[in-house]
Amino acid sequence: MQFVAALTVFLTTALAAPSPLAPSPEVAALPPMAPEALARFSAKQVTSANISSEAVAVVGKRAITHLYYCQNAGFVQPCDNFEARTGTCYNFINGWNDVVSSAGPDAGTTCTLYWDSGCRGRSVSFVNPGISNLVDVGFNDQASSWRCS
């Protein structure tokens, strides 16, 4: 008898509880989308074959890379390893302006040093392993900004 009573209470409670699949009354229903708006989001529109190069470039600009630079030739200390987003211009600050004598980026990255701040003026580009002595390219102690891609 106690079993039947316990089973009845259990079933009554279980059946009265809201279903986890039922919509919540706090969530407002979204209005239906107009057919012309819905057509713009067709699954056929986004394929690997038709993604624009601009979209790829935007994603590429978000990549993280590093530029390792030193005040002495041959990557001799003092040095710094700066983490940066590709496509972004960085000015040398905190004592690093016009004192860099060697610099090298991560593998697969091209970096450019610029004579002036804001990535302007004369420039020199390089890839990994970098330039061990910026005297060799007429850029020793001249870099004021840089950008990697």
C-alpha cells in the first residue's frame, strides 16, 4: 500500500513538472523573417569556393605573430619578443625607438621596419630568421615602427 502511495505521489509530481523541452514563457518569440531576407542567408551562398579574398584577408589580419628585436647586432641582449596581430602597425616605445640593431619574426611571417612612426617613411622587409645586423641594410638604429603580415 505504501508503495502504491509513493508511486502515485512520484507520478503526480513528475507529470506536473514543466518539460525541459517546453518553451520558456520568459523567452519572447521572434517575428518570422521576410522571405527576401531569408533568401540572403541561403546555405548555398557560403561555400569555400566563393568566400571573398577580402574575408580571408580580414581573418588573416587577426593572426598572432612575434617580432624578436635587439639593441645589438647578432641578437645580443637587451632584446624583447613582442606578440602582435598581423596587419597592425606598432611604434617602438619605452626606449626602443631608433635603437634596434637586429630583428627577426616567427617562421611564415614577413615583417617590415619603418624609419618613421605610424609605419611611414623608408622601410626594410624581412622574413625568418630575420636580419642579424641592420647595418647591412642601412637600417641600424633607425626603426621607429613596424608591421608584420
